Amino acid sequence: MKKIQLPDGTHLDVSGDDNAVGVDSQSGRTAHWDAAESVLRDSTGNIIRKVGNARHTAKPQANPAPSKQVASDASRRFATLNTFVDQVMRHLSPVESAVWLALFRDTRHGQASASNRDLARRTGCSVRAVTNAMQELRRFHLIEGLALSKSKGQASLYAVNVRPESCVPELLLRPNQRPSRSGARRASDNDTTTAEPVHAVHRIGG
């Protein structure tokens, strides 16, 4: 994976052959670098953010040592997962949370490939529920469709927002989601109490 330096000091994490397309280090979204306009655009051409006035991109930096890069990637993934659980999950329905986590499980370089049928199998939800959840996740930019399949059972390609906390401002404007799990309740942001346990909790490494 290469890092394309942008004029404002941020960069694109590029994994493919196109040096103008990668994951924006600031927003976590898959973006196309428009050097002529000095902006980053999404897959539909909309501007994600302005970068600067430079008319060219810098040369890609040399890749770090493999062992350090693997450790860095793992650290970023845990940071994203922790942020999602701590700041974002409370604003989603249980199905939406399960679907995002399943997609994040498969994410490499900001992208994941999956079908709604496979996501339904893995999350234990119906295909209809997964389809609705995917629409909501796309609406709030937690994921973006890069190559959507029109055939049932065929996988689609998605860009998964690896900075999900950036979506919280929009999610705060959303009507409260009614928990669909028996015994679940929605806590306010300032609620520090602990709900009665419904299921046993298993901690990673515990």
C-alpha cells in the first residue's frame, strides 16, 4: 500500500493501480484526488473536502518496514473498533451495528466485498433487515457503495468508513432507534448506569 501525500499534509492510502484513488487519512472515506480542482471527491463525484491550491500530488512515500506496517494496521483497526463501540453503536439499531461490524471484519484498505445474503447468514438477521440496514449505513456515510451488484446473491464492493465517529453529528439528528432485542434499552450519552445483563459477555483475550 502506498501513501500519496496531499498539499495540506494529509494523504491517501492507495492499494490499487490508480494513484488518484485511495482512503483519505482525514475522513476515512474512499476518495478520488482531483488535482485540477484540488479537492477530494467520492465515487459519485461529490466533493468530500477541499485540500489546497496545489496542482499536483507529491511522489508516493516509501513503504515502511513490513513488520511495523502490520503492527500499525492492527493498531488502527483496534482504534476504529473501539471508537465504533464507544461512540457510534449507541446511535444504530442492533441490525445496523451487526452489519457494519461484519463488513469491518472483512475490510482491507478501506474496502470490503459482501452480499446481503451472506451478511444475513453471518449476523443471524433476515435479508430484508440487512438490506434496510445497508441503506441506512449508506445514508449516514458509514459505508459507500463502490460497485453494487444487481444480481441476487452476488457480492457488492463497499468502502467502509474507518473513521465512523465522523458520522456521529448526522446520526444525532436521527430519530431514536427502537431497540429490537428483548431486554435492550437505549441509554442517553450521559447515562453511566449499567443495564441488567441479558447475555454473558465475552472479552477478547479474557
